[in-house]
Amino acid sequence: MNFSGSHILSIDQFDRGDVETIFNVADKMAPFAKRDSITKVLDGAILGSMFFEASTRTRISFGSAFNLLGGSVRETTGFEHSAIAKGESLYDTARVLSGYSDVIVMRHPENGSVLEFSKASRVPVLNGGDGTNEHPSQALLDLYTIKNELAFRGRNIDRLRIAMVGDLKFGRTVHSLCKLLALFKDIRVVLVSPEELKMPRELVEYLKEQGQEVIESDALEESISNVDIVYSTRIQEERFKSQEEADIYRGRFRLNQTIYTANCEPNTVIMHPLPRDSREHARELDDDLNDNPNLAIFRQTDNGVLVRMALFALVLDVEHEINSSARDTIWYTAGRSL
Amino acid sequence: MNFSGSHILSIDQFDRGDVETIFNVADKMAPFAKRDSITKVLDGAILGSMFFEASTRTRISFGSAFNLLGGSVRETTGFEHSAIAKGESLYDTARVLSGYSDVIVMRHPENGSVLEFSKASRVPVLNGGDGTNEHPSQALLDLYTIKNELAFRGRNIDRLRIAMVGDLKFGRTVHSLCKLLALFKDIRVVLVSPEELKMPRELVEYLKEQGQEVIESDALEESISNVDIVYSTRIQEERFKSQEEADIYRGRFRLNQTIYTANCEPNTVIMHPLPRDSREHARELDDDLNDNPNLAIFRQTDNGVLVRMALFALVLDVEHEINSSARDTIWYTAGRSL
Amino acid sequence: MNFSGSHILSIDQFDRGDVETIFNVADKMAPFAKRDSITKVLDGAILGSMFFEASTRTRISFGSAFNLLGGSVRETTGFEHSAIAKGESLYDTARVLSGYSDVIVMRHPENGSVLEFSKASRVPVLNGGDGTNEHPSQALLDLYTIKNELAFRGRNIDRLRIAMVGDLKFGRTVHSLCKLLALFKDIRVVLVSPEELKMPRELVEYLKEQGQEVIESDALEESISNVDIVYSTRIQEERFKSQEEADIYRGRFRLNQTIYTANCEPNTVIMHPLPRDSREHARELDDDLNDNPNLAIFRQTDNGVLVRMALFALVLDVEHEINSSARDTIWYTAGRSL
């Protein structure tokens, strides 16, 4: 695809080459995200951060990514947006708000709302999550993390073996990750979930159609013994009819250091879209894994900044200008490498 | 008036020369608002954006205007401001908050509150709307749009013929616009409303005293046939005693493409303060006008940024320095011209 | 202490030399806070302003301080932060959020939460108030104001005579101020409160152990007659069991111009942590003092910006680089000196 001026609404927009383009630009962002140097490539540009639904970390991650490129951020959080209550169409809202900024990231509780908004917007729109539908930057940061972790082990994404564990029915991130993985070669996906929370059939069929191997299981320990990545997920309790129903599944699949040591290959990477549920009855990823160097969950969120910087740079067409305004940072940054 | 260091609280502060000064500075802002170039004239300055009442677009418009001049924005939205609940006077609030910024824009639900705040502030205060009282930047952007639309047709504001349609009793914007128009020559104002929602008598009298022609009517089609501008307004339903009472008037005067074609002169400009009510039973301006090139409603909100940039530049006395730090933009901006 | 990369969590971290270091750096910030010049020393750096509890002025003061150093601010206000509701630990929250910024200021309703957060943070954390526990930048700005007011009178902090008046039981600021004053020499502290709202015993003992003189009283007028500073406080009514109980004490000790003139030495400084309660039945500091040049309450909040700039400069280790990027301001700033 041609990124310049485009909206980023769905991972369905991308082919393998597009994903690789995004990742190459994300790699170029590392010195800035790590504060080795700063760039002012988007000095003077404004991000409209329109979060009609709360999501602190996604909002701050996008905002920080834009700041790291030198731009400013104007923001809305929650439904302060009373114009909609007065009967304004999303078309009008988009026409107006897109006059105030150079690019918009939007989150909204309703499926399809960001697409509708983007049709009337005069600037590129990035989907920051529209209901249960799409959250493309999350899917990209997950795959980018997989790429980086494997690269550290001398591998690439092709021939990946990954176990996805937990609530595979309601977990938006695993759905998107499956779609992205389908673009690569010889992927083996092990799906570990309770019978009632299995991955949707159409996604399983899609993976198989693309030539990938899919194994389904409801047993954790055997499923994680021959994989490169264990991708654990939280029970999406807010999606169940009752707390009681969610509690049936919560805590069903728990990974801790003992189980990891007993079952996983050395260097098996542990991922999770976060937040992880650290309450006693849940703990899908135990805190005793925190010192395990293969725990990549905070590298995932760090990578989110790189991926979002890359998306901004691509849609605003400055990916080749990043280094022209670069200079060294002068303040304390040593703690970041911890 | 001398703008440097002044508060902007009410359109009553302005004479015709002041309005023309603001518009001349707004014209100079166009290259920056259109992203042809960027300026950093207010680099290092801080806007205190104090919105004690929600108004997303006014808040974002002011904030973006300040960013476009190179400044930073610190913001409050809603009555998070618990100090007032603890018995703090507006005097104290103003003394404190004005120590944090170089200029303040304030919105507040109570009439007169911004004036009271400004008396204790040590930095210029811009009224972003105080209850039903004043919202001067909205009035200025409306008139600035009229100026621009007429200029495009080889005209100026003098001898303007304008129809104001809808809720003329409660609509703050039409009241302010009448006051500003009174500063010009040979204006004909056609006021179209239900009998119960007529323009306040004192404003009608004021217009006449200033030598303007005023025609009142409750018939839409004949009233819009010989005017340069149709300024449509929403029924301010939140101001009625009941939803039922508001519903009596909602949908009474609807302008759509068919009525426009049948009645209006070619190139009659269509304006609206927004939000327009696009729900079935309202639709004072139909969506089928969206492709009409004379629909100026989104040019109005775009012009809001120019006017607010001009106000900041004037009260902070940098209107002659704007271009000294200007340079070309380097990112994608092509979609903005749509 | 070594400030570079450190968390600022409690005034217990500081010895006298540390306090003097902070104040020396704060002094260097004055030209920037007064807008004589601007600095961009933190251009490219990001402050994560994490206010899990509302506090407009503390939040804006920290944010403005960071902007004045050239940095950008990303912000959370209130408990939008739904991840915690989904069972996320403060450890995870800290690991994630600290990846987005270069320094964090955090406010949280629970005692000890900022300390816990800081342990997992990869960037320096400044405590912006954790419940009833600590609010170190407020204590520092109070003492910095005392230093400045005394310096103006040719004095230093040693041999200070100060009266603290009002709710000394629940007032967090007076507790912290006592701890800081204990670091200096020959301090006389006169504590004026109702019997039921006396300063906690352990603080009184601590002051005495450090060689300071402590006098307790429940009579205002005689207590303020031989002091350099009167530090008045609001009845912390939200800390009482009922409004009725708070009302017993509210209005008990009122300072106004008449009482000041009759009892105080000339040039006795009047301080208050703000907000002051200006309602009829409270008025611990009457509005008729507003024109008294010794009323230092707004110099306190102004000084808060200097102290917070100093803390940022110290923990990010740029205190020696401040002037390297300095240049003159060009916009209107005359009103600030009022």
C-alpha cells in the first residue's frame, strides 16, 4: 500500500511487504525511543488524540510517540464530546476536528465508528481501537515484538511456533495476531483454551487456508513445550454475561516459573497484551516470572511506541527525514535500560 | 483598542477598526493554519486552557491555534477543580492559575465568571464562553467567514444581506453576530423564526438605531430568496422547559438542496454555528447540502483557528514577528485542502 | 543525596545541604519562570503526569514547570485508568507507563502508592501527593518562600520565628514544614490551634530533639505578635467525621488587616498553603489582606513553579545546562509582575 496520507484502520489493509515496511521504519525509531537522540521531524505538526473511550496506555503511547517525533498533541478523553448528544453526525464531527490537526488517532466504543469518521476526515486517521472490531497498532506491536525476540535468537518470523493461551474467543489481540501471522510462512499455531472460549472457526480456517498448521488443545503444559512463544491472555471478564461465568474460566491456565522451567524450551518467549490480572484468583502470568529475561511483556509496550512512531512517520511521509533534525539527548536516561 | 496585554471578554469591546485589525492578522495566519509553513513565534509560551465546562471543539480549536504559533498548552477540563468546592474565591483561583501561563482561555458555565476571573489575572484572559453571556471568538469567526466568502465574490461586509433562521431567542451566536454587523454599513438582516423564538427586542432596536434594515418573518422560503448569506441555527433544546416544548419548534425551518435551488440566488452562502442537529426530526440543514460548494459551515470552524491565532498574536503582541521564525512544512498535508 | 536519576518521594530524603542545593537551582530558574528568557534544555523530553487523583493546580504547576524547561507533557487525570480495575498490579502499571516518558510526577489517593510505583519505574518519579502521606514539593515551596521573604529582609532561615495557625492535626503541609525547619538552627515555632487540632506529639518532640523551640497556644493575637511569619491553614473539613464537627472549628482563628495591624510586627509575612476558604463562616485569611504587600500566598504558588523546575533539572541532571539554550522572550509579559 501507499502509506502517505492513508488511514490505518485495519490489519486487513496490509500485505507482508507493508508489515515489513512498518517494521523497518520502527527499527529506525529505536534511537529516539531509547533517548539516545532526539528528532524534531514533526515540529509544528499536531496530533488530534480523540479518545471517546478511556484507554490510558494506548492514549499515552500514541501521544508520546508523536512527541518523540517533535509534534504537539491535542486531546479528548471520554464523552465530554457533547456535540454528538446534540444530534451531530460523525461526518460533521470528523470534518470539524480534522481541521484542527495533521493526523488523528481515534478510539471509540462502537465497531466501525473509526472507519465512518475517517471517510469524512481531511487528515489521516489511525484506529486506536473501535469496540471489539480492530486495534491494528496493538497487533503490529505484538508481531514486531515477535520479530525482535526471534531476531535476537537468530531467527525470523517464518517457521514460528507459537502457543496462544486463554480466552481465545473474546481476545481481540489474538484474532488480529492470527491474521498477521497468516501472511508469513510455515507458522505453527497452538491454541490453548477452554472448550467454550475457543478461537472463532473462521480464523482457524483462514490460517489453514494460508497453509499454516493449527493445533487446538485444552491442556497447557504439553502445549507450551515445543514453541518459540507463549502468548498468554486475560479472561475478558467484561465480555461475559456475569462475573460468575467469567470466574469459571479465570485462573484455568496459569503460567508460572515452575511450570515454565518444567515444560518450556530454554529461551521460550513469554508475551501478553496486558493488562495481566494479578489478583489471587486469576494470575494467568505469575509475578514470579518478573525476573525471567524471556518475559517480553514490557518490551511489547515499549515496542508500541516504536510502531506508533513508524505509523505516524509513514502516513505523514517523513520516514526519510527522521535523522535530518537529530541531535543527542543531554538529560539523564540511564534508568531506561533497566 | 490597544490589544497588547488586554483581556478579550466581549464583542462590545470592539469598534469597526478593531474588528478589521483582528481580521487582517487572521489573514496573515492562513499559511500556518493551512500548513504551508510553520512559525515558532510563541515557542516557550504557555496557554492555560481552563475549561470549567466541557466544549471539545472550542477547547481543541484554541489549543491548536496556540500550538500553531509554537506554544505549549496546559489544560483543565470539567470541574475537577476542587479548590472552588473548598471555598476558594475566583479571585484566588485567578491569581494562582495566572502564575502558571502566559495567556488563559477560560470557559465557565456562569455568566460573568470570566470577567471576574480576568480582574485578578496577571495575564491576558480570552473568554471561551461564559454561560449564555458571551463567546466572542465564535462571533468573530462567523463575521470573518462572512468577510472571506464575500471577498471571494468581490464584495465586502458593507451592504450585506443576511437571513438568520431558527431559534433567534436563545441562540447566543446570532445575538453576537447582530452586534458585530451593526458596526458596518447598510446591512439588511432578515430574521426568520417562530413567533415565540424571535430575536430579543433590544437587539432589533439596536440594529435599527445603527441604521441597519431589519425584516422579521416566519416564512423561510421567501426570506432566503434575496440574501447573500443564510445563517441557520439549531433549536437550543437544552434551554427549553421540556423536551416536548423544544420538539414543537424542531424541524420547523429546514433548508435542503431542493429548497435552496428553488429559492436562493446562485452562490448564496450557507452558514451554521454547529453542531447541526442531523437527527430525523430536526435537520435544520440537510445532509444533502454537503456537496454544495456554498456550504461554508466547515470553513467557519477552520476560520476559528485563524481568528484565535490572531487573538493570541494580538494580546501577546507578536503579530509583527510571525514570519521571522517561519519555515516550510515537510510532512503530508495534501488532504487538508479537500 | 545524589539527585541524578533519583526519585523524589519524601522530605525525609533531604538533609540541609540537599535543600540548599534545590533552592540554589530554583534561584537559577527565576528568569525563565518570570519570562525574561526561555530555555529549551529539556526539548525532546516527556513528562508523564499521572494524576490518579484530581489536583488542578499541582498538576498544572508541574506541567508548566516542565514546559518552561522545553519539555512536553503527557497526562492522565482521575481514574480513567481502567487497567487497575482489571486487576493490574501497580508494578505492571509502573513498568509500562515509565516506558513512555523521561520522568513521572504521580499523585494518588493511597498512602505509599507512589513509593510502590517508583520501585518498578525505569525513570525518576516525583511524588505529587500520595493520600495524607507526603507532598514534598509543597513543603519545599513553602520553605523556599520563607527563604526568599527573609532574604528580602536581609535574613536567612536560621533564627526564624514562625507561627502556624489553624488545623495542625490534619494539615499535611504544616507537618512537612516542621520537618524541614528542623534541619535549620534556632527556629522558634509557635503552634496555634484548638486543643482538639493540635500538632501531632511526635512532630513536637522531633522539633525539640533537634534543638528548636516550640510554643503551643490557643490564642491567636498574642501568638502572632513576635514572629517573622504567620502560616495560616484551612480547616481540613473533608477529614472530619461530619460537617457539623468541622464547623465547630471553622472560623475560630481569623486573620484580617485590623488584627494584623494591631498585633504583628511591620513586615510580618503571611503565608497559607491554599486554597483558603473565603466563605463567610470561614475566612481564616480575610480578603482585606489582599493589598497587604506582606501577603505572600501567591508568591508561594509562583515559587512552586521554580521549585518544580529545580527538581526536574536535578533528577534529569541538566541543572548546569539551563542557560546554554537560553534566549530572550519576545511576547507580552508585563502583566506578570503585578
